[in-house]
Amino acid sequence: MEFKGASVDEECLLETAKNLGVCWFQTRDSEGIEIIEGNKTKRFELIREFEFDADRRAMSIVVRDPSDPENLLCFVKGADVALYNMMKLSDESDKQNLEKEILPLN
């Protein structure tokens, strides 16, 4: 399968998620998204989309988990520094691990 995304980095992210067996987006339309986890396809209802803007340097979608309708998930993509600033790290060791493992990739 070949991914087509809005940018090369989006295509690489999708391919990497698939190769790691995490999950991957099958399709997306105005009503929701389909995600494949392992060998199961799940359809998530689109609740809200936050389009990319230059201040946030990110875009997001909020979806409803079909297996638990009370559970909402937010998928975010954007500039690494913008995402880092959005994260709430639970303790100092999380911050140190992130800085050691992720930030050197820049």
C-alpha cells in the first residue's frame, strides 16, 4: 500500500506507524476516519476538526471511539516544537526521556 498525504512528512509518519504495528489510517472523510489496529478496522466519528493555523503550527481532529462512546480521542499533527509545547509531562523523568530520545532527531 502506498500512502498519499498532504506532505512528505505525513506520508512518512503514516508509513512508520503501519510498519511499527501501532495503527494506521485507512480512510478519512467529512464524517469520520477508519483506523486499522492489528487486523481490525474501526470507524471513528469525526466530532471536530481544528484546521492548521500559523499560531498553533498544528492541526487536530477530535473523534469518538466506537468501542466506548464516552471516550473522545484527539489526533494532532504539526511542528515538533509546537507539539512538544502542547504536551503535559507527568514528571521530570518524562521530560528528560523526551529530550534524550525525541528532540535530538531535529
